[in-house]
Amino acid sequence: MSHTVREKKQLLNRVRRIRGQIEAIERALDEERGCMDVLQQITSCRGAMNGLLAVVLEDHIRTHLVDAEHADEHGSGTEQLIDVVHSYFK
């Protein structure tokens, strides 16, 4: 069983909170709030996204990199991790 399936409820709760934060950014822009309000909303959302990434990435490392030689249909755990990190910093 995938670690994202085991942690499904907690991960979905995080995603729902992030969705609420994105909607708050949209409202702030729509209501023409000051740039500091908008920046605060954006940084909060970024922090929440980073938190979600950290949880999933940590579980991925713990689950799939214990045996770095293990490969599945997506390639080795090491290569998957490298791909995720590269895509995050693009």
C-alpha cells in the first residue's frame, strides 16, 4: 500500500486548507486589498505547500529509498526523488 494512500485523510485535509488559502488570495486581489495583505496570503500558501511537499517527500524517502536498488514502473526511488527535486526548483 502506498504511503499516500495510508495518509490520504491527512494529506487531503492539507490540500483543502491550501485551496482555502488560494481562494483567500483570489478574494484579496478581487477586493483590491493592499500588497502587504496579498503578500502575506501568498507566503502563507507557499508555506503550506512546502509543508505538504515535506510530508510526502519524507514518507517517500522512508518508504522507497530504504532499498535504493528497488525499482518499480517509475524507476528507482533515487531517480524519482531526483526528478521531484529538479521539478520543484524549476
